[in-house]
Amino acid sequence: HLVESGGGLVQPGGSLTLTCEETSGIIFSHYIMGWYRQAPGQEREFVAQISVSSYTLDYTDSVKGRFTISRDNAKSTVYLQMNNLKPEDTAVYYCRARPLGTGMDAWGKGTLVTVSS
């Protein structure tokens, strides 16, 4: 069970930090964690991903240099620090947990980020 928080309304150039907490008691460190987003009328798209040890980070090109993904396995939590936000970052942001090996992805219900003046 993934619970996202931290969304809201922010002006262009502003910052937000999204949080995703896993609350069902799984072994969090066995999951590759990611953030996706879906803008109105658009397909859901990949934003960022972090490996189980935080060694490997991946970002979509449009957020490189502005967003930072991180995780705290002891707290079963993944974060997305978003800086220099742009109106085109407006979307519902979803957290995804992908197990190592076999198994299905788990998704949160999303948190809305609106970037507008």
C-alpha cells in the first residue's frame, strides 16, 4: 500500500517535495521505486526511478537537473524533490514499487501538483 503526499499549488520556479510511504509492511529494500506522472489528457509517463541501494538513479530528460529522487529504506519511503517547477510539470504524480525478480508493480493513488501563477 503506497501513500503519496506533498502535492499542491506552486508558482513557476518554486519547489515541492513529494513523499511516498509504503504502509503494508513489505520488505521495502527489495523494491525498485519510481515516480510517474499523468497530465490532463495525457498518458502516464515515467519521471524518475531509484534502485534498491540508491546506487542507480534514472530520470526522464525533461526533469534532469531539476528533480531528485531519493529513498530511506528504514522508513519505507521514497521522495521526489522538485525544483524550478514549470507549468508543464503540472500533473498527478504516482509512486510505483517494482519488486526484484518476479511480481507485479504496485501503485499509489497519486498526488496532484499544479504549477501556475
